[in-house]
Amino acid sequence: MSDVLVLSYHAVSERWPAALSVTPARLEEQLGLLVERGYAGRTFTDAVHERRSGRVLAVTFDDGYRSVLEHALPILSRLGLPGTVFVPTDFPGGGPMEWPGIDGWLGTEHEHELQPLSWDDLRGLQDAGWEVGSHACSHPYLSRLGDAELERELGESRRRLEIELGRPCRSLAYPYGDHDARVVRAAAAMGYGAAGTVPRRLTAPAPLMWPRVGVYHGNGMLAFRAKVSPVGRRIRRTQVWGALDAAFTRFG
């Protein structure tokens, strides 16, 4: 039987205390544990569509922070793992990224953590065996958009990635994990073959609604082990998970 585990990270930083950042040491410890347990690395699209036995691991990074190149790439390379980065295409090569949820870090000592990957950085990751997927254009809540703007966010981001990187863009991560049936239909219409979510309670996987396990700053190894274990993931499909999740958040 196949065990497909897809992780969702964001930034990697020694000192940024944001919930969406993990330290390099913690990232290496977490992924090293899974490699020791026999997980074989795949890109997100391959993990979703390949049919193979054994343990499969896809490591994904949302938002396209430059720290992914600086810190995550060396770690994944040492462990023999490819990665997938999902990029909001309005930002590569510009100044600090800004949208609700990260804009509170602007003007602080951690503003530099919001620096995006450049298009050259993304080409380098692709050359290293990584997958580069879409995170829409501007990182919006997709379910709140009208039909025309939803089509633009999904279609234009895919076109921009294909122009800049010279390869088909087949994958998408919904910003904030926000999606509904209309968004999923639009993703299919725009030509995506795989799309990642980040549900609190895991759902049955489907190519355009593939549940990823989110990993955050406050997750110590106890919480991580529980989140990634097959038993833990089965529990996350039940009502029991709510109480356990609160406890792991409290105690790290």
C-alpha cells in the first residue's frame, strides 16, 4: 500500500518568530526523521499522480520566500529530497511581499524575511529538480473573488510561470488554503492537474483538493511526530483531532 505524505511549510529562518517560519535545524530534524523512516521524496505533482507502493514524501513551501533558497535547498539536497515551491507571481524579484497575515512584519527588524525569490532563483530551484507551482498572482482569498478575477488570478499566474520558467505549470496551492467547489472547478478549467489544501481536519485526497500537513513555528517534535504518523493522520480525519491539536499547540 502507498502512504503519500505531503508537508506544507512557508519560510525557513534562524530568528523569525512568525508562525509560518521554522528554523533550519528543526526542518532538518523533521525531514531527517522521515527519511530514516523510509520515505522517498517526490515533487508535489508526482506524489499526487504517481501510483507506487511504499512511503512517499512531498515537501512543499508556500509563498516563495527567499529563505527557501538560502536554507531549505541545502537541507533537502543533503537529504536527497526534491521540493516544491508555490509562488504568487506578482512578487518575484520585487521588494518585501505584502498581504493580510504577513503585512504586520513590515517596518520591523524582520521585514527582510518577506523578501521573495527572484525569477533567476526560481530557475535555479527548477534546475535543482524542484517543482515550481502557482500560488495565484496576488495571494488572495480565492473564494471571495468574482468569476472574472478568479479566472485572472489562476490563469495569469500559470501563464507567467510558464513564460518565465519555460516549462508547463501543472500545480497550484490555494492561498490560505481557501477554496470551495467553484474555485476547484476554475482550477480545473485553467489547466491545473494538482492542487494543495491545508485543512485543519484531513480530508480524503483528490488531485485538486490534496490535503497537506501544515508545519509551523510552534510545532515541536512531539507535535510533528503526531501530525505525520499514519495513526496521527487517521485521527485527524475524526472529531478527536480538535482536542489533540489544541494540546499540541499549547505544549509544542
